[in-house]
Amino acid sequence: MSVQDLLAATIRDLVKPGKGILAADESVPTITKRLAAVGIESTLETRRAYRSLLLTTPGIGDFLSGVILFEETLGQRADDGTPLPLVAARQGIVPGIKVDKGTVPLAHAAGDLVTQGLDGLADRLKTYQAQGARFAKWREVYPVTDRNPTALGIETNAETLARYASICQEQGIVPIVEPEVLLDGDHTIERCAEITEDVLHAVFHALHRHQVSLECVVLKPSMVLPGKEHTPKAAPDVVARETVKVLRRTVPAALPSINFLSGGQSPEEATANLNAINVAYPRAPWELSFSYARALQEPVLAAWRGKRENVGAAQQAFLFRARLNGAARQGRYQAQAESSIRG
Ligand code: 13P
């Protein structure tokens, strides 16, 4: 298959009505924090058991088209010995891989960060591809203060995302491009909108400069929200209006799918906001879906707590949350459904 055919086939499998992407690609320090929060020690084995639990959930492929894995998971196996990427593929879920190596401070842009990991990326992608990965993810983060992100930060992060995306496409790997405007702080929704517009504008300009084929890219942005410490919170229709306004101004119609991150919203908020976005913009040129980590996984971890006897309940919690997001992604979510898991 040519590289172009490979990319097109992966996009076809990743962009499906009623489905979204699970981010299960936490680095070891991050997953250790998440496991510790529910009293589980993070070991190679508990991380394997947890990610197996997610991927072996019966029926989860009805609501997920893709899963972003961490490097360690790509080489791990389910209890029956099946490699985890194959477990995902058998559920109709395309396996992907987080390829960035985290952030460092950006020189001459106090408060801004830039993501590392471009060196040797093409070779790493070849290895990941041999292990079953068909798409990749790279995240740049933008802290919000009165001065951040700076113009230099926005340009450097955009350039880095575009370099990553072009390296991926050259290898036949679909890039998920993730520019995350952080939720931390007490800024207004207007400030978030202004920054997100500047960030996305720079990202698409850079993708164009690097001749990245937009037809074979998935965008994973943050929603436009007020800062976590800002009161009051914004209602879903306001989040939807502001988010859609920014996306319409910045994202070319050639891009097939926008899969939001959850960014620290509660599971219920992330679902309600995604639903409102789809209600506000039913005939968008792109799919408007999800690629959540915390908003899908929090209830699963809380139900599991590392105990074998809780696996069924944890999988049920996962399927439930995925189903609600599958509905929200089509503008068909009803908040009353939240109470039905107990029924
Ligand atoms: P959250 O949905 O928890 O923000 O995570 C998404 C993600 O993949 C961060 O890189």
C-alpha cells in the first residue's frame, strides 16, 4: 500500500459516526498519580492489568474507533497472551501511540513550554508501526497568564507540531495534532477564546508551510472554557458558541475530524459540552468528537481500585461513559441518562 493509501485507510477507520478516541497514553509518572489517587501502586503489572481492563471491555468498540497507547503498553499482553494492540484491533479500535517526550521551558519566553521528541522520531515510528500503531499523538501545551502564551511560544509550538505531523505522514502514520490551552487559572472564557484562535491560526499556518496533508490529520484541541478557578463556570451552550466560533475561524474544512481533549473537566461536563457543540453546529465540515483521557477513565479507576472482583463493574462504568460520549458526539446526549447506570 502506498503511504497515501495507508493514511487514507487509517482516517477511514478512525473517523466513524458515534465513535471517538480513548487516550490511555499516560506517561509512567502521570498514570502513577492517577493510580495512587484510588490507592493502587503503580507497577508494570498494575499498569498492564489496568490497560487490559480498558481494552478488553466487551462492546467498547461500539463507541471507540481509536486508542492512544503509551510506548510501554504497545509491548504488553492481555491475560490470555494477546498483544494489547491486537486486542484493540479485534474490537475494531485502531491502535495509536503517543510519541512526544514531554515539555521543557522555552528559552526567552518565560512561562511558556515546548515539547521534546523530534530527534529520531522517524525511526521510532517505524518500530511502533511494526508493533501495530497506525496513528500518533503529539501534545503542545499553552499555559494561560496575562503574558502567556507569548508570540514566540505560539510560533515555536506550531512549528514543532508541524514538524512532527510531516514526519508522521512521511511514514504513513496519521498525526493527531494536539495544541492544549491549559485550563489552570482564573482567566475568562474570552481570554481563552482569544488565545485559542491565535494558537490554531499559527498551527494551521505551520502545517501549510510544512505541506502536511490536512485530509490526513486529526486535530485534538481544548474546548474554549473559562479557567478552572474562574467563577461562574460557563454553561454548555456558551462553551459551544465560543468553541465553534474559534474553530470556524481557524480550522480548514479539509480536516476530517476534531476530537477534543477533556483537560480537567469532570466526566459529566466534558460530555455535556461536547453534546452542546454538536447541537450548536450539526452540519460542521468536520466531525466533532472526543479523545478523552480523564473524562473517560476517572469512573473506571474509581470502580476498579485495583481489585480483580471489581473488573466487571469498572468495565461497565467505562462502557457507560463511552456510550454517553458516543451520543454527545452526535448531539443526542440527555443529562437524565447520567443516573441510568445505577438502574
Ligand atoms: P484529558 O482528556 O485528560 O485532557 O487527556 C487528553 C490527552 O490525551 C492529554 O494529552
